[in-house]
Amino acid sequence: MQLLSLGTSWRGRVAARAGLMRTACSWWMALVAVLLGWAGLLCATPAHAGVMNRELMEKAFPSPLIVGEKDRDLPVWPILKQDATSTPVIAYVFESIDLAPIPGFSGTPYNLLVAITTKGEFMDVRVLSQHEPVFLDGLGEGPMHRFVDQYKGLSLKQNIKIGSNLNSGGKAGSANVYIDGVAKATASVRILNQSLLAASLKVARAKMGYAEGRDPDLVAHLRPDVFESMGWDEMVKAGLITRKTFRNRDVEAAFKGTVGEGLDEQGTRRGDDSFVDVYFAYLNVPSVGRNLLTPAGWKFMQSRLEEGDHALLLVASGRYSMLGEDFVRGAVPDRLTLQQQNLPLEIRDLDLDVDLKLPPSLRSAEWRAFRVIAPAGLDPAQALNFNLHVTRSKGQIYPERVTRALGFDAQLPAKYFEAASSNDKTWRTSWRTRVGEVALLAIGLGVLAWALRNQLWLSQNPRRLAFFRTGYLLFTVAFIGWYAQGQLSIVNITALVQAVMAGRNLDFFLYDPMTVSLWAFVAITFFVWGRGTFCGWLCPFGALQELVSKVVKPLRLPQWRISERADAQLKKIKYAVLAAIVVTACVSVPWTDRLVEVEPFKTSITLVFARDWPFVAWAGGLLALSAFVYKGYCRYLCPLGAGMAIFGRLRRFDWIARRTECGTPCQRCRNDCAYKAIPKSGDINYNECFQCLDCVAIFQSEQLCVPLIAMNRKAARQIPIAAAVEKETVAPVQG
């Protein structure tokens, strides 16, 4: 009865704790989601950290090129070239860190020297500085430089994507172009690509007519599959054609109080008459273009547009010309301007020589189709704001001129476009292309959460526990580590420190879905199970050490016995290493790059030992050490493990079952614990526990648990009283 009561008691306590853990998991998952969302809202403050001066620029771009004066407002150097008697600007040079300081995985941005021609083509791209762990004494900078070389000759008008080089035969004319990535550095090259394109678009929009619109991959797109046969009036009714009438009195009102007031006699005399009627439509919307153009004209217009370009039709009827007498075909009109969300968009005459089906009342009207190029970022989902400029002058010799803008808006109905669904230049692509890996990781994490929640069932059978643990460690090394490159690292912490110190955005972490997913799961487990969930189950290098120990176990290698006192002192080393790295991260990026090499993760997991011999020797030596000192690196040196132990103090539950006899007098679990995470008291030191569940298996074993063995023996010695009484009752009567 005493044994039954004790067993029921601890099982009840464990069940209650499991219920609390499930509730806490739900709350902490919500909390972590809120914290991650808050972190994503942190804004970056651009830092003008460029290193190039005139002397360095002239060395980089020697004669016959001429380096002009650096722009005062935008950190850009014009590059000129002698052409007969003139020296036109042929390119603009800038440093990416001045315009798009996107942090890499070290928390420090790339600094790229970029030269783009006045046509938006990449003339040169060089890496001035970088602190990416995978390119520092890892793969080396060679693969990175070969990656960067692929941009030369490409254009900002193209949609540059990282992937299979499908367009290698026709990069120059392709709307979409693919460049080769770098194996084992997928996230790092995506950050480089984003830095390069973001900085280049800023310069192109400021200097080359790529108006300050949105990123082309963040705008809505016209639906090519929506077509309805309609006439002019039906298109007006459907909202596809916008009409705006400016009367003479409207123009006079605009010039009121200026020197231009009253200069138009006809306008003053006949105020209600039309000054100009303006009609607008998206000509590349099928329900507009295919109804207003002949099939041949529609096909011809499509051939004149690059992917993402827009053709805007403007028709004007009245006594004022929207183009003016000086208008040149193929040029930007002087009298018409376009804005969207207060940002200018350049419109240029498409010089479309086709027949246009206009109603009889507009047969004599002037019309032009204007193009807005894709890099300008025109968004069909947002209203367009047009201005028709009217200029009046007073005086003969030195006339005084005044210009007023007549504004009108146009909005495309929602059924003719689809909202933006992705951004191929940012971290979203990483998640979309790795959805399978993230899904498999999620399944693996779910299995681990189930196993830890059902630790009693799992460890009831030692063979079952050993089989499950070995299998999961292999999954961690092979899939999470070597295949998916999901090794969490102290570099993640130093990157966070350096980004926060510099006031930079934290969304660079999102370029690596595996890292984000693992950190999110580990953050939750801090509150539920503590530090050991990652260190004992999800760390690929830790798993590799344990597998090495299992492989060499049959060799019966001598194990170095470390006293309890020495073990306690050695475990403090990892906290000192962590402190040194974090402090250094606050003051010196180069020294941080050196100190983080105490971790063998990059060598053994990221690069699979394909590295210079000193790094391979360090990683191999630590693995060899684990054959004699069980997971010695994890216990004594690992700075990430120290950080995990600190955050593991957030644990809310003592979830590993213990008996009152544990520690006093029983020391079985303490003696068997390879991590020395059980002190003499018999309690679990969760800060050092790696959650191998061996002590839980002992706790339930009737062959290994000393208190359980003693209770079973005591129960066996009890006299079966009921059976003895029954035996006396049926004893034969002596005759």
C-alpha cells in the first residue's frame, strides 16, 4: 500500500506539472510571437560609414575616367569620360553601407563599391568589407567575389534572382535573370543581393529617372487574364477610363493673385467653356488596350514594353495642348507630370505609332501613350496623381512667368489587378524556397516536444529510449546540421548585440528560416524545460560529440575522471568565454570575428571540415576529447551553452521526477550522470542538465533504482495474512 501510494503520488504530480506546462506553452508562444513582432518593427538608422575618398576613387577608376565631385545630398560620386569637347557623366559610384546598411549574420553590413551606368547597368561591383562568418576563414572570399562578378553587365531594369542560371545565354536582354548562389552561404548572398539592389535603386531613382516609387516586387500586378469586350462609354462606366474637365474659370482661379491673372481674354470672357478635357486609361490593361487597339496594334505595344512596364494613355481635347508645340516624340513631356503617394514617377512617350479607336467626338483630339518603367515601382492598386501645367508670361523683353498645375486623380478598379504576394529581393524568398525544410523541421520539433512531455513512457524501456535518442541525434546532425545548416551559434548573439548597438534593423535574421525557427522553439523551451532542450537534443555539434562517444564505447577507452570540485570550476570557463565575446562585440567587430572561432560549429557543421588545417585540428581535437571526457566542449567551453544556461533560468517547472530518497541515501543517478548535473542532494541542476533522460529511466527501473528495489523487497517480505487465515480454516480435522 505504501508503494502504491508513493507511485500514485509522483505520477499525479508529474501529470499536474504536464498540464501546467501545456498551459504555459500556449501563453509563452503568444508572448514570443509578440516579442518577435516588436523586434521586427525596430527601424534602422542609416550610417554614413563609407571609406572611399577622392584619392581611393581615382585609383579605383583611373584615366581616361574622371571622378567628379561627391554629391552633397546623396553620397554618390559621378564618373565622367572625355568625349570630344564634352565630359558627360557615364556612371555613378557609391558605397552600399551609406545607402542600405543591411546587417549580415555578424550584425555588420556588407560594404560594396558599386558603379552603375546612366542606363542603369552594373559597370562594376566590388566588396570593400564584409564580416560574414561563412566567408571569414570558412569558404574564403573567393566564392563571394565570383558571386559578385555575375552582376557586371546586368541591369536594374531586370528582375535579378538567385537560383539556377537559366538565362545564362541571354542575360543582357532578359527581363528575368538568374545568377548562381553560393552553397552553404545561401542566406549570406541573399543579404548581399538585397544590399546591392536596395542601394542601387536609391541612386537610380535619384539620378536616372527611376522615380521614387515602391520596389517593383512590392506592388500590385495587372491581371492579364481579365478581358471584357466593351465600347468607350462602357469603359468609362466601368471606371477604366477617367475623365477630367478643366473649365476656363478653373484656370483663372488658379492664376488669381498672380501676374498671370486676367491674361487669357477668352477664358475671362467665357468662363464656363472647356479649357481642356483630359481622359486617362491604363492602355496595357487587356480590357482597355484590346478594345482600343487592333490586334496588331495590341501585339506591337506589348513588344515595346518590358515585364512590369506600364503604358498610360492620355487623350486631350480642347483649346489647350497637353503636349505643347515643343514636344519631341519619345521624350518626357514638359506639361504633364505624374506622382503616386507624393513620390514622382517619370513618364516618357512610348512613341506608339498605331491606330486608336476613339469615339467620333475625340477623333481630332491629341493622344499619346506614355511608358512608366518597372523599376519606377508604379503600383496599380494606388491612385495616380496627374498634373497638367499651364504657364503664363507677362512682359516683352524680360517676361515674368508663372506656372500653375491643374491636378486630377485616376484609380484602376480592383478587379483588374492582383495585390503583391511576394518580394523576391528580401527574406520572404528564403522562406518560400525552403518551405519543405521548415516543414520537416517543424515535424521534428513536434516529435521532440512530444517525447519530452511523455518522458515517463519513453524511458520506461531503456532500449526504447536508447533507440529514440540515437535516431534523433542522427536527425539533428544530418538534417538540421549538415543538410539544412541550422546550427545555432554564438554568432547569432554577437550579431544581435552589434545590430542593437548600431541601431540597425533586426530582420536580417529572417534570411535564415532554419535559424529563426529553431530560436523560436528554443525560446519557448527556456520557460518549459530549460537549457537542455537545445544543448541535449538540437545542437548538431553536441549531437556529433555524443555519437562519437557511442561509436568508441566498445573500444573501452579510459575515461578521464574529473573530481566534483574540478568539474564545478571548469564549468565556469564557458561563462568567462561568453562574457569576453559579448564585451568584444560591443567594441570591435574584427576581434569578435576572431574570438567566435572558439566555436567549432562552422568548421564541423557548416563547412563539414572543408577548411584550413588549424580550424579542422581544433574541431577534430574537441571531438576526440569527447571520447575521453563526455561532451567536454559543451560542458566547459561552449559560450553558446553558457548563454543557453543563463536563459534556461527562466524555466518554470521542475519536470524531472525525483523521490525523497534521491540523494539521501541514494546516489545512483548522481553517479551515473555523465554531465555531473545531479549534486549530492539528489536534485537536478537544470542549468547543467542536457535532458538525456537517463536518470528518468533509472527512476522507473525496478532493476536500477535503489529506493524502488528496496520498496519491492520490503513488500515481498510482508506476511500474506489473509492467505494464512484461509489456510487454517480449511486444515483437515485430526481423527
